[in-house]
Amino acid sequence: MQSVRFRSGAVLLGVTSMLAVSGIIAGWHPRARSDPATGIVVVRGAPITAAKAVPLTPIRPTRVAPTAMPVETAVADLRRVYPLLSEVAMECRARQCSLTATIRPLVSQNDLDRRQEMLLGGLATALAKDGYRMAVPFDMDEVADNTFHIRARVTADDHP
């Protein structure tokens, strides 16, 4: 009888051990969840305020001649702005014009400064105020000692 008890105890111990081992092994494997965890988070912060709008300053358009001034006006303006120019002439056919002028000899340092200003964009700027665009470069020939003759192509903006 003792051997039956011993055997039944051993069997019981073996079955219990097997159940414990299978439970441990089953616990090690991750289980797939059918429903993912869901949560809601509410965060309260400072109220959001819109930035203050800065008023825009009014835009003042620059003076642009919508149409080209008459040729005589442009020639008179060139003579007034650059008194070193003589024999100023401008002829137009449709919108294409040609400008010719003579630059008189220099007398002073001021004349030299004005001539440099005129040749480095001042002539084109003066024509633009009257609605003409000067093509660059333009031709310049020395016709006498320190006397130059210039020829330039000019385009009129909607010449009347």
C-alpha cells in the first residue's frame, strides 16, 4: 500500500509539475489583444489669441509717364538737366527713336563730374522720366579734342 501511495504521490507531483511548467511556458508567450487600448487626453492651456494686425502704410506710386512725352519736351528736359549737351536731337518712327547729341569740352571739375554722372546712367534716367527707355550701350565718338558725339537707340512707351 505504501508503494501505491508513493506512486500516486509521484504521479500527482508529476502532473502538478507539468501543469506548473505549462503555465509558465504559456505565460512567457505574448498574447495578441483583439482590441487596442484607447484613451482620451484633455489638455487645457492658455486661451489662444490672434496677433494684432498692423495697419499698412499707404503706398505712394512713383512718377511713371504712362505715355511718352512729346519729343520736344524730352529734348528740352535733357538740355535743362545736362547743360553740357549741345546739338541735342531726337527723331522717332512709331516707337523707335534715335537720340544724337554733342558733349561740349569740359571747363571745370564740376563739368567732369556731371559728364560722368550723365554717362553712367543719368541720361537714361532723365529720358525715363519722360517715358523713354534708352538702349545700352550707346555709341560715343570723339569728334574733336575732348568733344564727343553720342548716338543712342531709344524706345518710346506708347508714343503719341
